Amino acid sequence: MSIVHLVGGEKGGVGKSVVARLLAQLFIDRGQRFVALDADGSHGALLRYYGDFSEAVELSELAGADQIFTRAQEDADRDVLVDLPAQSHRALSRWVEENDLLSFANESGVQLVYWHVTDGGFDSVAHLAQLAEQFGDGVRFVVVKNQGRSKNFTQLEASAAFSQIKELGGVVVTLPELDSAVMYKIDGVGSSFWAAVNVKQGERALLPLERRRAKSWLERAHRALSDALLPRSAHAPSKAVSERNASSSERSNVAEPASDSFGAN
């Protein structure tokens, strides 16, 4: 079964691209085959920092959005990770409706997972209600409470949308906050999360305790996201994947995942 992970939240600045980067790194660490599709033309975190695994996709064009499903059908053992831009709900809805995509995905054996990254605010809750109403049980929902953007999720948890998502079998995870100074430094030097934890020398290296904090956060973040992933057979990282990961990381202390902080999209 192919799995399409749509990482969104509609509102800008809730940390969507951070979650997409974390999922990409998690797939690499697990040796899970995947392709990343970057629909966020204004930001492009996956393209910039996971270039070996990523392609651009134009969500506003039906033919472009179709590439998401094409990639899913090419390989049942490969996940498809899509970083959606802010304000993309209209384009996504058009693509889903004009293709009767929820039914087609079910017929084709493709699982759609929507990762709703939220700061718990009114706009985010309203968008979650839209998603629940429109997609219902046609997708699997994962609500990501991003503590890097907010510590108060009472409005979300008290909402009818939140209850509806849970009734639909949705999963709720809490993403921990990374010390803002460390995140800012990682972004400032253009390091990936992998490089932030492992690179110990050079101008891009974090200080020892900064690396320690980054490592602790990355482990906790990956545990939280792992709880929401659909089970797949365990894979040891293949030589090809390992070499791609290492070469990308070395090439980019600059180029592997390190764009936005939790305060960014």
C-alpha cells in the first residue's frame, strides 16, 4: 500500500515545513523509501534541503497536482511526502473534487494521510473543521500540536472539529519545542537536523550542549511522529539510501534539511 502524506495547516507560520523535514529525516533514518514533493514554491524547504529526494509540484495546476498520485501509484512500497503551502486548501479541494480522489484512492489502494499542523488558534481550528467536513473518513488525520508555536491548545481541544477528528479515528501528537536559539543557529548556518546533531567541527558545528539539545529534541520529535505513522515492514537503511543521506549531509552542512524554525511556515 502506498501512503501519501499531505503536510498542511493552511495558516502560514505554524511549522508545516518543519514537520515535513522531520518526516523526511525520519524516513531516511529508517531506510523507508519515499519521494518528497515540494508544493511550497515560496519557501521550498524540501527542495532546498532534501534535494536528492525531492521534486517540485505545482498544486494550482491539475496536471501538476496529479504528480502526487502518479508517484504513489508507481511504487506501493514508497511513501509520498508533500509539503503543502499556506492557503492551499482551495487548490487541494479542487484537485480532490474534480478527480473524485477519495474514492479513486480507495480503489487504487492508496492511503491518504493529512498532517494538520496547528498552533491551536481560531484560524487553525476553523480549517480543521473544513477538512473534517470535506474529507471525512476518506483520509487519515493526524493533528500535530506544535509546542514551538503555542503552549495553549484549549480552544482546539474544546472544538467540535477536534471531537469529530477523533471520532473519525484521527491521531493527535504533540511536537516538542526546540530551544529557539538552537533552532535559529541551525537555520542560520544552513545545517540539516542530521548535521546539527552529528557535525562536530567547522564553522557550522553547534557547541556540544547545543548539539545535545538538538539531539534530544530530534529524538523526542521523531518518537511523537512515529506514533502516528501507519506500520510498515522494518527496513534496514539500504546502502544507496545511506550514501545519499551521508553525501547530502556532508554537502550541506548547508544543503540537507535546515530551513525554517518553528516560527516559519
